[in-house]
Amino acid sequence: MSPVLEMKNIHKSFEIGTVNENHVLKGIDLTIHEGDFITIIGGNGAGKSTLMNSIAGSFPVDQGKISLEGKDITNEPTMKRAKYIGRVFQDPRMGTASRLTIEENMAVAWKRGKKRGFGIGVKDEQRHSFQEALKRLDLGLENRMKMEIGLLSGGQRQAVTLLMASLVTPKLLLLDEHTAALDPKTSQMVLDLTKKIVEEEKLTTLMITHNMEQAIQYGNRLIMLNEGNIVVDIAGEEKQHLTIPDLLELFHKNSGTILNEDALILS
């Protein structure tokens, strides 16, 4: 079976030719297989968000090749990639339209990658499907579908955004520190929901986190970045038995740099 995503020798710099030039990604090679749930961790400036933006198409890469299921998407714009890549951002306000209702936002997500035309915004058949999907959140939102989504709490809105990103099964789901802006209790609720949706839908997923415990607890594979390079890539049973001291030791061994947990939490 061919990989879902391949990145070969990916380089990305910003402000090239100026005194502020910053070479963020330095020859990234990454292969993602179907069903992988990868957590990505690293200190401030390690290249986590740049890596994800490169996959999504938000940042064109300077060098290298990105392939999705064998198709070269290196030069495809974000809008084309959105047909098969779902994404949830750190800010709960992103990914949804505040003045549209919950069901209208879900209708927009349902049409991702489909031909659009004129007609009734939300049909009865769709509405029933949306209600069933919202029941999975266990937040009672299936009874509030005509409420503007901007009136929801941050956690509720992020939960709906996560549901929307997976409503039309994506080939790849990108979670860009999607719980970082939430309080601890709400963050845990969204993480539990994430695990449930990813496992039930068998979604191939990349999740950036700044929390080592989350990086170890969730997913089947963990990647750690440092100064634009992958310095740790651990999966399977080896990851299951990983501890935070183990991870810090691996990081030091592979990067030659000492990093403490606080450096990640504060980044």
C-alpha cells in the first residue's frame, strides 16, 4: 500500500535575502501511512506550524516534493488541497463562519470538494445527518442547530469544527494545536472527542501539541522537531512504553541539545 503523504527534502525559508532570513525547514523527509495518528512536538521555532502549513498549502515550499497518495501536490494551492485535507486551527474562531448557524456551517463543510450550485441551503435529509453527527459530541447541539455558531463557547465551537473537518472523510486531518486556546477541562473534552473521531473514522491524522504528556498519550507515532529537522520519530510498542524522561533523553541524544519540559509548555 502506498503512503498517504510523502515529503521529500522539504526546505522553507522566510524573508530570504534580508538580515532577518530564517531557514525554518531544513530538508524534511517524512512518510505518513494510512491510519497513522501522529503527534508532533518541539520547542518554539522548531518548525511545527511551518511543516503543517506546508502540507496544507498555506506556505509554498522553496525546495522538495510533497505527494498525496502518489500525486504531486507541491504546487497545488490551499483551495485545491482542501478537497482532501481537513484542518482544525488553534483559534476556535477559525474554520467556521460566525454569523452562520451551526447547520449552515456544517452544510458548507459537507460540500467540501463537491460541485456547488444554487438551491436550498440545508435540505431535510442533510439536517437529519447533521443532527446524528452532532449527537456524537454529547453537547446537546443537535437541538440548537439554528443557533449562530459564533454564540457557542470556545470548546463547543472547536468540537463542531472538529466534526466539520471530518464530516466528509479527509485523506488527511491536520490538528494545529487545536486545544491550546482552551481551558484544561475543555481541552481534555476536545482531546477525548478527537481520539474518538480519529479512531472511529480511522482517520490519518497529524496533531501538533506543546504538551509532552499529550504527545505520548495520543496516537501511534510521535515526531519531535528541532531547528527544522526531525530528531525523534518513534512509533508502535516503543512509543507505548515511552515516558517524558525517555523522550527528553532521546531528544538530547539525537539533537545534541538539552531541552526541559518547561521549554515546550511555554513555547
